[in-house]
Amino acid sequence: MTWTILIALAVLWWLIATFVLSGPDLSRYDSFVGEQFDDHPEDAESTAEFLAKVKTVRIDATKTKSFRNGFALVRKFADELSDGLETDSVFSPVVANGVNCEWTVANGVDTTRRVLFVHGGAFIMGSPKGHRQFTDQLSKLANAAVLSVDYRMMPEHSRMKSVLDTQQAYHWMLEQGPSGHQEASFVLVAGDSAGGNLALMLSSWSKTGAKQRPDGVIGFSPSTDMTLSSPTIKRNRDTDKLLGEGLGALSKFPKSLKAWVGLFFMRVRPSNKLVSPIYDDLSDLPPTLLHASSNEMLLGDSMRYTNKAIAQGSNVTLQVWKDQVHDWHLFNMHKGSANQAWDEVKKFIDSL
């Protein structure tokens, strides 16, 4: 009788993981589509320098022999990524519909033009302060004021809190500028990595959830599928020198176990369209630009999103750079392929 119960529970575990927590099969969207760019001679040195810093932080975090202290050290590193930035941009804290945010306003930009920026960090780290290099660059390229969202993160909060905070900040930004009440004349939504996930969520959600839709959307190495079902999650595990250690370990779990782990940590179904925008209706999207690296684990997330969106009639462009570190736009800012990638971002913004 005991074995019968255990087998029944195991089958129920598998059925829920497969048909409730996981999304439908997306393998038909795995073919490559988009533009490809070669790497740059400067890339290897700049990437090595950044990865050496990451390695040092990981070692120091381990030496604390405390999860709490080690985690705090990693978050501190993420918050200091933009330290030393020299710019004429002004950074100002603001509360947007109850959500902590920060304005970045470059000298002389048109503040009726707005960018909502959502930072990366695996939904557990990162901040507007740490991503000021990003928002400074976007403010200048877009001739716009940039509102950077300091959304609530895991593990202190559920994954849905980041969704709600991003939505609330977007509502507020449509009517409020750095100087007070003023409706936006142009709206761009952008995010890197985890922030790219939230930017793409907002893109679909805005069709029915907001009074004004973005004029354009940009995802930098975005995550689109929290079920981790893309084939490059496993295939690029060894070539992704940034995500391979943490996400790589999770990628080795059986599919059903990954689904339950995702539910436990996020406190929401991994295939929910608000946390996995790949499972949403991708028709009638704003013009969208995605960037990814050929050797990163999240490449397949962008490929699948692009192919599905195009199949449903949307204007989504994927550009892939050879052998870059995940989110190289930030980590290798102003060097090699990062410069070329930002040039493509400028072209996209100018085309809107």
C-alpha cells in the first residue's frame, strides 16, 4: 500500500510539473534568425578583466562561510558596477506609484521623451545605482529622460513583485517627468538580462494593461522563459563564463525538478506569461530589438522569442555577437563589441 501511494505521488508530481508548471513545447522556434556580428580584438582582454573581478568576488563570498554575508558581498559588487562613471548626467531618486526609482537625465535631453529601464541581476541583485552606466548611455542615445526601476527582488519578495513594480512605474512615467506632471511624447522600454525579461513582459502586457504602449522595446541578453527549456541552457553551459556556474548547476536538474524549484523560489508558476513572456501572445508588439551572445546560455531564449513573435506577425529583430560575455553591453562598456552593439541600439532608436 505504501509503495502504491509513493508511486501515485511521484506520478502526480510529474504530471503537475509537466502540464501545469511547464509551458508548451517551443522547439519549433529553435532555428536561428537574425543578424550575426563577429567579435572584436579588444573583447578577450576586457572580458578577462571583468571575469577576474567576478571570480574574486565569488571567492571572497565563499570565504565568509555565511550565505547572508556572502550574498551581501555579491549584491554590493553589483551595486558598484558603475562606480567611477564620469558624466554630466543628473541622477535623482523618485518614488513612482510607491515604487523606488531613479531618474537619469543627460544634459540637454528632451524630457518628454522617456525610457523605462529595468536592471538585470537574476531578480536577486542589481540596482539603478549599479546600472547608471546603462541609463547614462540610454539617456544620451535616446535623447530622453530614463526612469530606472528599483523593483523588489527575490528572495525577500516573490517574483511577481518585480512584475507589479515595473507595471506601476510604467503607468507613472507616462504622465510624470523629472520636473513633475507632463505626458510622455515618446516611450521606450529597455532592460538587460532579468530586466530584459521584465521589459518584454511589459511589451505584451501594455496591449491591454496601459493607456499608452511603448514606441519601441530593447532586450539586452534577456531571459524570456523561466522554465529554462531552451536547448542553449544546456548546450552553452560550458561556454557561458558568467552564468554557467549558477544557472549551469540548475540546468542539470531534470525538467520536473526544475519546474518545482522554480515554483518554490519564485512563488509563481514558471510558465506564467507575466514571468515568462515567451508564453504570452506575441502578436502586435511594438518594434523590438534583442541582443544576445553566441555562447551565452540565454541565447535560445532570444531565438525562440524572436521566431515566435515573427510567426505571429510582430516586428522583432535579433542581433547576435560572437563569443561575448552575457550582458557585455554593461560589463565591457565602451570597449570592442560593446561599442558596436550600442551603435546598433542607436540605429534602432533613431528608426522609431
